[in-house]
Amino acid sequence: MNGLAFFDTNVLVYADDTSSPEKQDRSIALFAEHLRRGTAVVSLQVLQEYFAAVTRKLGVAPEMAQRKVEILARGRVVRLEAGDVIAAIELHRLTQISFWDALIVHAARSAGVAVLYTEDLQPGAVLGGVRVVNPFVS
């Protein structure tokens, strides 16, 4: 196992969610550990969704959210192209997961990660060769 881990937006947003202190602590610690080890992976989609979610839903100031995006971008950032969108559509059609989740799974798969941290998919599922893990459940 290569140790690379892809972080979905929902996991990263908890780092700013003071209403869920346990999830906040877990999110911060997990990403920090993977960033330290050089195994943190996100996509441009995740960076965009993160900024939109924390500024809109959590009221984080845009300047602070930008600084946090800069930190998230210190990990490996997957950039998708048109062919990747088509592959994600195919994954969506085959698995019946949402198109947006299929983009996340495809980005994780294309990065060659072992684990996808997310709350949006079935924990333990293997999609496109990537194991889904909900970091907030034991």
C-alpha cells in the first residue's frame, strides 16, 4: 500500500466547524499527518468546494479561507481534464453514485491513492480500486 490518501471536501470542511469539535480535531490531525508525510492528495474540485463551503456555510472570512486553501494545496493536487470528466461520467453510470462523487473517486483513482476519506460514500466500499473510509467512525 502506498499510503497516499485523498481528502474529500466534506472531511476538510470539518477543520473549520466549531460545532463539531471531535470531527474538527480529527480532520485537522488527519490532514496534518498526511501533509507531514507527503501523502495528502486533493483535487482542484476539492479546493474550490472547500472555499465555497467554509465561506458560505461556516462564515469563514475569504482571506482566512484563502490561506487555508493555500495550506491544502501543499499536498498533491489532482488536475482533471476533459477525458477525466468523461471517465467520471462512466463511473457515475456504472456505480450510480452522484456525478460529483464520481469526479472525486476518479481523481483519487487517477492519483493512485489507497484511501479516499469521505462521509459521502459507503465506508469500506472499493470504487475504482480506491477504498472508502469515513474517518469519523471507528
